[in-house]
Amino acid sequence: MGDLDGDGEYEVVLKRDQNGRDNAQAGVTGEVHLEAYKLDGTFMWKVNLGKNIRAGAHYTQFLVADFDGDGKAEVICKTADGTVDGAGKVIATPPRPGPTPAICPGWTGIPDRL
Ligand SMILES: [Ca+2]
Ligand SMILES: [Ca+2]
């Protein structure tokens, strides 16, 4: 949780994944999404981390906090080639290698890769 838009009320950021599997289990997993909602349930944005981020309970740790002190929370997470931002744009494209950390202004859902 964090105040993503700086209005003084918390929003919720949650991870939603499909067919998650631990590394001990072989096979392809589904997509991993980070989604932001107002406390009244209003949808704000979704980041689709793409097929190169493995789904499972042990993956995709993320942080929500006001890291730059401007009163609006950012979201930090891992991205990879094929990650789609909250505006529907692919932000991580080949040949940039592998998983890369990104920071996302919480009110936009549009991460910048670090
Ligand atoms: Ca807020
Ligand atoms: Ca901030």
C-alpha cells in the first residue's frame, strides 16, 4: 500500500499471476501483473511483466514507498524483455538483456528501467 497519487489516501498495489510454479517444478508459467487500485476499488493501472518473468509465490518481490520524497509513492519491481507498462506500451525490448529493476511513478504505472 502507498499513496500513489499524493491525495492523502492509500492505494493498493497487488501482484496477480497465473499458473505460478516454484523452480523445483519444470514448465512454463503464466503472466505476472502488478495492478493498482483505489481503496474504493477503482482500477488505476496494470503492468504486465511479460513472459520472461516467472510466475510463482517466490518471485516478483516489489516495493511501494515514496522513495524520492515528493508525496507520491513509487513502485519498484523487476522487469524483463516484453514488459508492458500501464499505458500499454512495451517498455523492455530486446536486445537489452534479462531481468532489470525498474521504478514506476505510482500514479502512472509507467516504469523506467534502471
Ligand atoms: Ca492516494
Ligand atoms: Ca515519490
